[in-house]
Amino acid sequence: MHARPSPAREGPDLTAQYIILAVLLAFTLNHANRFVRAGGTLLAAVGLAFIVLSIVLADLDGTFAGLPAGLMGPTPLLLNAQAVIASAAVLFLLWASWQQVRRRVTAPVPWRNTGSAFGLVSRYAHWASATLILVLMPMGLFMAVLPEGSPDRDVFMAVHQTLGVTVLVLVLLRLAWLSRSPPAPLSAHLKPWERRLASALHPVLYALILALPVSGLLLSVTQGGPLEIYGWIVPLTPGTGAGAGSIWVVLHNQALPILFYGIIAMHLGAVLKHHFVARRPEDIRRMLR
């Protein structure tokens, strides 16, 4: 087995843009300077706006309408639902950027986790991986509606594989870091049932984030590849058969995403509840300045 450079540059170039975006957001959202934080928040809003725009354009240019019956399914509906949620998030981030300008922060954040908050290493890993996951979610749905062999699908596949492996590495590194710098304990304001739920869901969320890229890699292996990582194509041997491949198709394309969407919805719901309903902004600032 050997690796060779990919002749197409679209995938690597797009991958580099998303990696740069993830690094910039991880750095700026936790910066001490309020204007840098506000700029990072605006950058996040712009990134989400581009996702919304890509979905709207797919609606308007006939991408979804022209799909064969076998490819249609519920995917366009799911993408448009994501566009609605992302649009609301854009408006929220625009408001949040103004709040960041008005809020001064003087306390330094250490590299290691403390008894009351996460350190910079955990924060950078969290926001970088979260950014890439938010990119991967609609990208995976777009791939599902594009026909096999189309140039756009091949580019999306290359980027999807690279970003998926990147998230896998980031999460593994974060777990290794947590073994050396234990995470901050749950907020003392949580009710007993909230504490039990959070303690149960956090390991499940980590497991799903790890399972999604692993199942995707196994899906590529069973289907015979190729696997493209950072512009390098790794040829794979022929798949192990339709039976084995179908298992990973169901897991990677259906079962695991459904579970992941559910857990993410609960996670975001808890964050919004603590910040706006319970009026405890200090909870979110355990991971964000």
C-alpha cells in the first residue's frame, strides 16, 4: 500500500479553509481582548451564513428538485431544517458579538483545567472539533443526495474523510489531555437529575464522536475506498462484501447520526437553559470567555 498526491486540488484547498476556520475560532473565542472575541463571534456567524447560503442555493438552482427518486428521501428536508436553525444561530451570534464588545475580561485562563473551569488546551480542542463537526453535518447530507461519480461528491467525500479523521485525532488528544488534567467538576448549581443526566450523556457524546469517523473509515474499507486524507489518496483493497458494507452504511449514515443529533440537541438545549432561563452565564464561561 502506498500513498500518492491527489491530482485534484479542490478537496485539499477546501479542507485547508475549514481547518483554518476551526483554528481561528478556537483561538479568538477564548481571547482576552474583547474585540478579538467579538471578531471570532462574527466569523462564526459568517461561517454559518455560508452554510445557510449553500442550502438555499441548492433549493433555488434545482439541485434537490432534479434528484432521482431514490436519492431524494428526507435529506433535503433535513438540510433545510439545519438552514433554519443555522439562520437563528447567525442572528444570535450577531447579538453575542455586540455583547462581547461590551464585556471586558481581565482574569487569565491557565493552560490546564482548574477546579472551576476548563483550561486553554481543553477549550481550543473543544471549539476546533465543534467547528469541524458543524461543517461535517450538512456536508454528509449533501453527499447523500449527490449521485455516485459526480465531481462535487468526490470533492465533498475527500474533505469529509479528512475532517472526520481530524476530529477523531482531536478528540483522542483531548481525552488523553483529560487523563493528565482532569475536567472541571459539574456546576454546583445543577439539580440532582441534571447532574445525573450530564454525567451519563458526556461519555455517550464522546463515544459517538469517536464512532462516527471510525465507522466512516470502516465503510470506506468495506466498499474498497479510496481513502483521501489531506490530499493523499490511499488505495484500499476491494471490500469484504455487501453484507459487511451494509452494516457500516446503516451505522454511519443512519443510526449514529440520529443518536448524535439527539445528544447534540440535548447538549445545546442545556446550554441555552443555563444561560437564558437559569441566568447563569458563568456556566458557559467554564468553556468560553
